[in-house]
Amino acid sequence: MILRRAFWRYPGSGDPIINLANIELAWQGIATLCGPSGSGKTTLFRLLSGWFSEKDPSCCEFDPPLSPVKDVRMVGMHSSLLPWYRVRENIALQCGKRAMEDLDANLLRVGLSATVADLYPHQLSLGMYKRVEIIAATLMQPVLLLLDEFFSSMDDEAKRSVLSFVKLLRGDRMTWVVAHEEELRHMLSSLCWSLVLDGQSGVVIDLRASWGKALSSS
Amino acid sequence: MGKGIIFIVATMAVWYVAAESSFVPPLYLPSPVDVVGAYRPHIWVDLGATLFRTLIGLTLGILLAYVVHLAAIMCRVIDLLDSQFAASRAVPIIAVLPLFVMWFGFGELGRILIVMLSATLYYLAPLHNSYRLLPREWTILREQVPLSVPNYYVRVVVPGTLGTLLGTLRLTVAIAFTMAIASEYIGAQSGLGKVIDSARVTFNVPGIFLAILVALIIGFGFDLLMVTVFARLVHWAGAEGKK
């Protein structure tokens, strides 16, 4: 799988913040994306998940072709749950009625009680909110799942249960995580490679980092 | 609430003193006693007629605004709608009122249509503006899930835009009420507008003041009702926060 092109320049700014071409991707397992603040991690994730596709449909191209909007799903710093629907209705809207059968079990898997299903999004804490989002995003079965600043509001136990949930439901499918803390990298033991953005030219300077490329299977 | 009552009582007192002292001629400011004396039980029938026209016209008008907006999205002429409606709103609806009376006669139809049309035109542009400002993480659901356009409109656009439309709704209610009264100036059998117009013919200034006072209280009540209903209906507004 190759990322043919990922290019984005915010209107009015000079240099493109993301300018990647022909990057070969290990298309399975969990990978991390690192880089200093402002290096374009979130922008890259938005680009890959079709956030800008209305403005520029050719800003992101995969080979073989993927639809960024349909095949890539991002869970990040933005609220994807509709505030006028309860958790249950939000997941039904995004994943269809079939997702309702396992909803209680899935809530338990990410460390939430089944009663959360009847709450409105604004009644959830940030960590709970993100865990509901990851259930919805994972059940949609995207080819590529992107988790941006995902674990920052969770305790270790929550992080662990979410990670095992992702591994359980995604199998070998690809998941990228923006990771900062050393601790989190340890937890992501199935890492096969990592991307690093350097923040200046926006290019990848380190692919397939040393730690973990051997651990591809789990 | 206490301050409000003090304010009203103080206003009444100043009004009473100003009118009784003959400092201001009764043509400009009749005494509160005369205004109360102008009360006729029939005013409730007139008020009912005005409320009926306002509520029917308002409801149909806002519904029409949503239907037109959805149709414009489905027919991909939404950008056109923006500019065309800006032009049509520049025509004061009140200017076409006599035309409506000529077309639809002195019955209810023409009056309700004028209230409806003004509600639609006042609601549509802010609705569209709010639609364009919907956050990307909501609009992306249409392609992501995917949802049909009507389904997307009902489940995402209508509730999503409502959160920022309280001010517009209050204005639209006020416009509908105003247009209902204005429509009754021409050949109506009942209504607050008709009461005011009849009183004008006989120089019955206290009668006009009474009708205005009733309209004021009802308009205030309408607004309060709107805010209360809105707070319950759009319970998430303001609470959505940054997650």
C-alpha cells in the first residue's frame, strides 16, 4: 500500500504544511506518528480522513485507491458525536442498527458501564466521550483508523482497555496513533513502524523506527 | 422579577401623573384610567383572531423555510438561493400587503399568507447561514455513514442549525405578530389591527392605547414562551462544549 500524495496548504499561508509523496506503508498493525507541536500531525490525519476533500478532492491519494471519507476514520480533538442524540442513538446513526446488539458488551470492553448508552454526549467526561467515539469509529470498520491525541485524557487502565478493544476488533487492520509519551509507546507493543514529522518541511524523516518492527503480528 | 414589577409600577405612576396634570394633551397621552375604561370584552375575540393568524402563519412559514432550503440543497441550487433571497428580502413585505388583499380577498387566506411569507423570508437566510457554519465533523457524516440528503437534513442539519437560531426565531415570531396586526388594518372583521384601525377613525386614542398594551403583553409572553420552549427543545445548546 502506497500513499501517493498527501498535500495541504492552509489558504493564505505560504509553505504547505503537509507535502508527502510515495510513502510505502506497512498496511497492518498499530503505528505511531510523532513530531513536535505544529508539525502537522493533526493536519495529516485530517487530510487522510477526507476532512478537506470538499475543498480539494485530489489532496490525498492512495494506491490502490481508497476513499478518505469512507475508508479512513479519525478520532481526535473534535467532537464527532451529535449533541442532540444519546450515546446509543449516535452509535446507531454512525454504525447502523446492528451495532446495537453488542453495544453493552463493547461499552464494557472499553471500561464503561452500560448505562452510558443513555447519556447525552455533554454528560460524559472527556475520557468517556473519546471511548464512545472509538467504539463508533471501530465498528465502522475503516481500512485505516487514526487516533489523534487520543489517550491524553485517560488513566492507564482505560488506555489499556481501549487498546485491547482496538486490537480485538481491528485484527490486522491498520491503526495510526499520535503518541508523545514514552509510556504509551511501551504499551503499543505491536508497533511495526513509526512516522515522524519534523515540523519544518513537513517531510517524513524517520520511517520504520527501530523499536518494534519485529513485533508485527499480535 | 421584583425589579421588573417596580419598573412597571413606576412607569404607570409617571404615566398617570403626566396624563392627569394635563401637561401632555390627551391626544398624545390618554390617562391610564381612560385606557382601562376603553376595555370591551370583544377585545379577547380580536386578540384570538390575531393570535390565530400569527401562529398558523408562523408555523407554516418556518416549515416552508425548511422545505425550500432542503429543496435547494437537493437541486444543488443552494448558492443561487443565497443571492436570490437576499434580493427578495430587500422588498418590504408590507409593501405587497394591498396586493395580497386584492388577490385573496378580505378572508383569512391573504392575511395568513402574508404572515407566512414574511416568516419564511426572515428565517431562511439565517438558517442557510447557520447551515454553512455547521462543523466539518458533523457534515462529514453524510458521506461517511452515508446518509441520504433528506435523512441527513432531518437528523443533522435541522437540530445542528437550531442551536444558533434562537435569536432568529425570536425575531421571526415578532415579525409574524407584527405582520398579522398590519394585515388587519385592511378590511378585517376582527383582530387587534382592526381594533386599532376602528379606533383611529373615531379618534379613540385610549382604545388604540389599550390595543397596543394588549399587543405588548402578548408579544412579551410570546417571546418568553419561545425562550422557554427553546431551552427545553434544544437542551444541548451551550452544553456541547469543546470535546
